[in-house]
Amino acid sequence: MKISGVPYRTIWPVESGAVRVIDQSRLPFELVTLDLATLEDAARAIKTMVVRGAPLIGATAAYGLALALRADASDRRIEEAARILLATRPTAVNLAWALARVRSVIAHLEPGRRFQAAFREAGKICDADVEQCRSIGVHGLEIIRRLAKPSRRRVNILTHCNAGWLACVDWGTALAPIYMAHDAGIPVHVWVDETRPRNQGASLTAYELGAHGVPHTVIVDNLGGLLMQRGEVDCVIVGSDRTTACGDVCNKVGTYLKALAAKDNDVPFYAALPVSTIDWSLDSGRDIEIEERSAAEVTSVIGRTAAGEVASVRVVPEASAALNLAFDVTPARLVTGIITERGVCAAGREGLLDLYPEQRRSA
């Protein structure tokens, strides 16, 4: 995707042997890049949400494991690096998936060959993510095209959190169909949930939609239900951090409430995700570990003051406690369909297995 006409990925290798990322903690006020040269750099970037979004977390972890092996590629170092990276964000399954993929490639190599092989594999993970997200866009575009057909009217799409190219390596998941529809000349408009407490919708989704020229309106998280009641939402498309084998969708907290409102108002609700986000080992969303983050994300907000300074401001009383569970789970029964790189399926075990029949053989 492009910012001011310049094409970007969210992560890419540089000549120094490091990898460069967009520091998403500085958006939307500053476009700043940061070089990750060590395992510790990569782990810190994931933990502090310099990089975020399930596919991008996985890509960054893959590079982080590779960077850890530059000076020491022993079995002990691989175990240590994997443990450190796995502890950064527990909910997004892409992280564990990416680490397992890199480890499977280097496990039987001599230590002297492991760093380069791991670095190459991380690059392949990134390239595959771009193609998968592009394919998700192609399949999701057909949903939007059908919604627009009756009178070539504007299609209003509600999304939650950020599942655009900033959450992936490029294109995005939930936003990829929207970008393709916009580029195809289909009139689309996006209702962008602010997505408290970190405001990824207001800061990141609005930023990238604006950079691409897609019409959008930022709304408070609690407005979506009323807009659905008024007939002003044609469909909901969200991403996912982990989707179970039975089609339960774990995503940024607040997604479940949007799904309930969509069900009550007969609004189609879709989750867009690549195969790396499907956890075939889990049958129920109740078994997903839900990350609890710092209460400070709830008690304070970051914004730009009238003087132009970016500052953190406390918004609750000093003595008040806060709970910050970062994700919730939307049961498959509330999900109209899952959009993947292989097509759109019903949210459920059979629907997913129809798209991924190889999982029947491995079960």
C-alpha cells in the first residue's frame, strides 16, 4: 500500500542485516521507522505494539528468531529465543505458527547454516502473507460487489480495530476487500470503530483508509448497534487473532458485541483471516488464552494537544482500578462467513474443512 504515493510494507530487511518496521505507536501523528537488529529488539517491538496485528506479529517473530541466531545458532539459543518471543503476546496464534515454521526449516541444519536459512524463511513468510491477503481481498470483493448491485448504491461497511495493511505485511485482511472495492470504482464507506482502549481504529484504520482515499467516518465503539438499527450498515468485516477449528473468532475486545448487534439486525458479519490464524488444535473459543494488558491503557489516552505535543492524559480517578482484557470471542453461530485466501466458507468445522481438506487427513 502507499503513503503519500510511496509504497510500503510494514516490515522489510535492510542492508545492515536488520529488519525495518513502521513504528505504529507513533501513528497517526508521525510516520517513523525503526530498525530491529536483535532478538530483544523484535520482542520489545511486539510487546509494546510497535508492531501489532496477528499476521505482522508472526512475521516479526520469524525475523526475531532469525536475528537471535546471528551470533549463536545453537539448539539452546533456538529454545531460548522461541520462549522469549512466545511470551510477548499470547493470544495471536500466528506468532507460534511462524516460530514453528522457521524452526522446522532449521532444526536439522548445522548451526553455521541456521541464521541465513531462518532469515530466508522469515522473508518467505512475509511474501506468503502478502499473497494471502491479496487473495482475501479478491474473495471479499465479491461480497461487497453483491451488496452494491441492486442500485449501484454506496456500501456501508463497519469494521472494528485495525485489520488493514498495518496489521499485516501488506493489503490487510478485513480491509483488503474494501481497498479492492474502492479501486474497482464501487462506492464504499467505512464506519471505523475508535476501538478503545488503544484506539487502533481511530489512529490506524482511519490513517490508512485516509492515505488510500477511502471514505470513512470514525465512530465511538458503542454507536455501531444504533447505526445497524437505522439500516446504515450493510455488513461488518473484522479480522481475527485466532480462529478455532469450529469457527469461533477471537478478535479485539468489542467484536463480540458488534456480532450480537449484527445478528439482531440481520446484518451480515464476516471475519477475514489467513490460514495461519486458524488454530486447528482448538475446538472451542473458550480455550483461547485472553491477553490481559496494562490497566494504564484504559486509565489514560494518548493524543495531540492544541499546542501540537503528543501526550498521555489520565481520564479516570486516581483511585479507580481498571481491567484491560484485550480480546473477546465471537461464537461461530454469530458469524455469517469466514473470508480466507481460499474463498469464503460457513463459520464452522465443515466449512473450514471444505476449504482446507488437508486438515481432514491430518486430524
